[in-house]
Amino acid sequence: MNTKNRALTLVSIFLLVGFIAVSTLSYWSARHTLSEQIVSEVVPLTGISIYSKIKEKLMAPIHISSLMAQDTFVHDWVHNGEQEASKMQRYLAEIQQRNNAITSFFVSEKTRNYYHPNGVLKQVSEHDAQDNWYFSVTESTQDYIVNIDLDTRDLQSLTVFINYKVIDSDGLYLGAIGIGLSVTSVKQLLDDNNLHQQFFIFFADEQGQVMLQSNNYLFDKQPIKTLEDITGLAAYKSQLLSSENSTTRFNFANQSAHVNSRYVPELGWSLMILHTDKPWDKRIIQPLLLNLSIGLLISILVIAVVFYTMRRYQKELERMAITDKLTGVANRHGFEHLVNRLFSHKNKKCTCSVILFDLDNFKQINDTYTHLAGDKVICDAVAIVQGIYGKLNTLVRWGGEEFLLILPNQDAHAAAAIAEKIRQTIEQNVSLFDKQSIRFTASFGVSQWQYHENVDQFLLRLDKALYSAKQQGKNQVCVE
């Protein structure tokens, strides 16, 4: 691998590794920040929002049930022996219709009759598990309890019941009265606060039974019955249920999970919001992929710019290395490139001749007119060659004032004619420098390359030809 490719590879590796490292660190930082923000801000705020909405939704039914429990009609009707059940039926129907409830009821402690807008549905019994709610109300020290149960009239419909104690002015317990709300309407509150399915929200009673729950993404939408059903949470059950407000971190299915618990006194339940850290949360992954895409694009652009710049500068350096700065023609290093290109197919026995010429008495020009004048003379000589031969891509500045003109597809006779024309033109030329006229001449050696000889052997013959021209008085062409 050459230096350019090695440098380009290193730059590419550094850029790509750098962008990937930065994007990865940003991902972990964003993931940690998002997790902390959810736990410290989003979850508590969600709990407060749900609590306030639940309270708002339950306060009206609780207040209505309270008024029903204190209603003198109910007290007098019970004390009068519960005669004319149709009166209680109409009363309950009016309450249900007026308050848009799904049911209303009254259970008499004396007769154990279950009164409903549709009449007496049954008698509650201690031996019927479905009636346990009533005896829980009777034994409770609170004015009311809230429970979720099947509607006695519609055993397929889950209902949130507000069960209020009916106590007369003498403190005598007369029974339980109240209205029922649709579980769907309460559950909708949980789902409305979990639009992105990032939480599992549920209510748990004092024993850890899950009473009401939102749709959840953790358990494949399977309902959870108790806290023990949530892996890793059972150990924190008592802590969560005994505190009015607490947050616990635990390990769930090899993920870090957080649960926030808030006691809701109106329900007697704890509102719990469970959140797990999702490593591939789209809110983090989308920016990460965007960063990686931008980083990759920038890396490609930078690599392309670096490649273009290096290639351009390399070509410029190569050109400078093989080009004579003063004249713009090839220098001695450039001669090797020309030789490799022109003399590479020796087996083809191609015809090629070379002219080697040297400016006569050049030192005298420098001493008389200064070196700048000498540079001007050299440039004029190159211009004369270009004017006669038409191109400079095979002209080489061999030394200070010595040049090689390679003539592909030309034999020695044709090369000698070109050399003679150049010689005559130089002789007739007048170079102007600082208002001074400078005349100069040149001596030429011409030789035709022989396919069986190497470059050094050929140059030796060519040099002998130039030497002969110098020996014969200069300003002439000598063919080897």
C-alpha cells in the first residue's frame, strides 16, 4: 500500500471510529438522561394527573352516594318496614337517570333485600361469595368503600361501586346504598395517560390484588392479578403498599425497572406506574440513527475531500519533482518518465532519435549580463524549440544550459534537419534584457537510438556527438 492510500485509510478509520464513538456516547447519555427524566419527572406527573382525574371522577359519585345515605326518604322508608318496594325502585331509578350512572342500589340490613331500579334482585347472604362486598362495608370503619365487582343484574359487566353506609340519626346501621360507574370509563383514564404505551399503570388494593389496569406492553397484554405476578416486584410489596408515595427500582426480565406508588384514599387503593428502560426506545434510536447517518455522510464527504486534495497535491508534487521550475519543461528526473514511456517496447525496434544541445559560451553571458539575463536566454531557447518542433512534452533540461529533445518516430537524418533549423533560429535570435540585446548560439549532437543498447550506452554516444560539435568550433550540428 502506497503512502497516499495508507494515509487515506488512516483518516477514514479515525473519522469513522470517532463518529461512532461520539454517537455511542451520545446514545448512552441520552438513554440515561431520558430514564432519569422519566423516573423523576414524567412518572410522578403522570401519577398526579391520574390521581386528580380519578378523584374528580369519583368525587361526584361519592358525594351522590353520601346524599343518598343521608336522605330522610331512605331512613323513613326503612323505619316504616320497607313497604311498597316500588317507591324505592322509583327513587333509585331517578338517581341513576339524573346522574347518568349505570346502576344504583340499596341493600337493607334488616331484610337483606337487594333493591335495584328494576326491583328486588336478590337477598344478600353471608354464604354467597358474590355478596362479600356488603359484609365488608358493614365491618368497615370508613363511611364508604369502593370496589369493582360484577353488576348483580348484569353478571357480564364489571362495575365500580360506591358503597356508602346508611346510618340514621340515632346511629343505627340501616344498610348500604350507592351508585355504580362503568369500569371502562375509569380504565380509559389510565389509557389516556399512557398514549405511547411506555408505562404499565394499575391499581392495587391493600392485599396487593390488582384491581384495575391499563393496556400493557410488558406482559403481552395479559392481565395481572397480583403484585407477585410481576417478576422482581414481590420483594417490595409491603414497602409499596404501606407508603403513601414511594419509588422503587428493581430488576425485571434483565431490565432495569421503576415503579412509583401513590395511595388514593378515595379508593383505598394504591396507584402504581411501572416503567422499564427500553434500550431501543425510538426516541433515542431515531436520533442515534440520524447522528450515525449524518456522521457517515460527513465522513464520506471529508474522505472524498481529503482524497481529492491528496491526489491533487500528489500530482502537483510529482509534477514539480519532474519539471524544471524556470522553463516548465521536464528536468533530469522527468527524463526517466519519458524514457520509460518511449523506450519501453524494445522488441518493436521503434525508431527514435534524440538531440542534445548546449548553449555556447553561456558562462560568459552570465558574467557579462548577470544570471537573470542568462535565465532569459534559456527561456528564449526553449521558446525557439517550441516554435519549431511545436511541443515541449519531450524536451528535457539536462543541465544548466544543456537540453535533450527526444524525437519519437524520427531517424537521425530527420533529427539532424530539426536540429539545424533550431541552430539557425537561435543564431538569428536576439534576446532582450534590460534594454540590452544578447546574441547566443548553440551546439548540437544528434543520435538515433539502437534497440540493442541501453539508455546509458545511448546517452554516451549522444554526448560524444555534442562533444564533437564543440570541438569543431561550436554553433553546429554533429550526428553520431
